[in-house]
Amino acid sequence: MLIVGVTSEGELGESIANFFDNVIVITSPQKVIEEKPTVVIHTFEIPYSEANKNKTLAWNINAWYAINIARAANKIKAVNVYLSTFMIFDGKKGYYSETSTPNPLNYYGLTKLVGESGIMSLGNYLIIRLGLLYSMQYKGLLFPFIKTMIKRRKIKCNVNFYVSPITVSEASEIISSLIKKEIRGVVNLGGKRRSIYNVCKELGEMFETEVIPYEGGYFDFSLDSWLLNSLGFSVRS
């Protein structure tokens, strides 16, 4: 029987839990040993919007806490599913594959890369590198833009900043399927390459908010989805 442990009951954790019958909340390494889940999904993190402001907390949670939870999971032979990010890359090349060399530009990306590395060293893992994850509440890169749109204010968005967007709900669905298929290793999970401007423009139409394009610095954080597609998945977002 598949018993899934999530490390947070936040939006992403709750969304993923909807796809499983037996879900428990793991709050410490000791809890892992006591509850003995089959799979531990690392949903607890300090998000981008907060990590660069509170580096100590981000390091303690995104790296050390995750690794300590993972070590406990490894002791009971549970699979570690670590939810990582496109921000482990530097945005210079784009279409990053699972074998591309990481080079994070911000502290959030650094902490997630350290978490990845620590969990990989234990074996029996699934690292999922998420593209631009978003919802109306998720505190990712798009969160301040969405907050502004909700207030019906004009926003400016960079036409030269490329990402692979995916909604929280769709990401949760695919993550659960990858786990059920017992996929291991590193897998990118994101939608088609789009500019932040195009993503915001689509959302702006929904909120009836004007989105103004501007020529900012060039960054391409898009993810190569060849492996995901070869596993039988395609992203609708």
C-alpha cells in the first residue's frame, strides 16, 4: 500500500495529496521513522519571494531540513521526492535539460540546488525541477504580478524573460502520476517556452488588467521537456 508523506499542508502539498488515498504530514525526521511512509514528498520550502530576504531561514529549510528529512526516509527505504526549481540555472541558455549544469543566480536557487545534491547523494530519489509554478495564491515568481492584477492596476512585464509555466493543479497531477509510475532520477516539469509578458498578458485578460510590455534584460529559464514527454506526459498549461 502506498503511504505518502508530505512535509507541508500548504497549497502545493494539499493539491498533491488530492491524488492519493493515504497521506500523512511529516514534520520531523523522527516522524518519518515513526510513520514509515512509502514516499516522502518535500513540499515544505521557503519560497522565492521570502528566501532572498531571509537567507538563514531559507538555508535551514530548503537545504538542511530537507536533507535531514531525506536521511530519515532513506533509513526506512522510502522514496524521496524533492520539488526543485528552474532557478538552479542562470538563464543564459534556455531549454535546460536534466543534465544541464546548474548555476543559480539567487539565494533561493542556491538553497534548492543544495537540497537536490544532498538528496541525490542518498539514492532512491525523484527530483522534479519545476518550471514557473503559479496559481492565484502560490508565492512564486508570478505572485506579485497577480496581486497587482487583482487590484486592477497596470503592470509592466519583460518581453525578454522566458520561462516554462505550469499551474499548481496540473503540476500536482503530473507529480502524482510520476510517483505512481515509480519514476526515479531527475525530471523537468514545465509547459512550453513563453515570455513572462505573454503569461501576464493572458492572466491580465482574465482580470481585465492592462499589461504593458517592456524590453528588459534577456533571460531564458525555459526547460527541455523531452524526458517528460518520453514518459508519456504533456503539459497543457
